[in-house]
Amino acid sequence: MEQPIHSLPCLFDQLGLRSDPTSIEQFIATHSPLKPELHLADAFFWSKSQADFLRGEILDDADWAEVVDQLDVMLRKGRDT
């Protein structure tokens, strides 16, 4: 399996969020767990541009899709990922 093109900290940078490990962990702890039926991009805490980016990357199976999926899993499991 190939390594993802982008990392989780890079995704946070792309979304305009703080990307240091502590900030990422705090974001996950604050916003999880997501309800199973809720699409990641539909979560209330994203801005419109963030949601559009996340949705587009998944729908297009684009470069960021793998790390967006990783974030989705982390937000569904919660803090202990």
C-alpha cells in the first residue's frame, strides 16, 4: 500500500486549522464522536468552504481523500485513536 500523499497535519493546514499534535488531538476530542449517519462534511463545525473541500475530495476520490477518510475515522472513534 502506498503512503498517502498528504498527512493529517497538512490536512489541518489546508482546512485553516492549527496542525500541531496537541491541537489535532484537542479538535478530535472536542468534535467526536460523530453520529454514524452523519457525513463528515455535514458536521456543524465546518465552515462552508471547509465542508465543500472535504465533500469534493471524497466524491472525486482526489489526492486528499485518504487523509480525509482518516480524519473521518478518528472523529467517529473519538479521542483514543
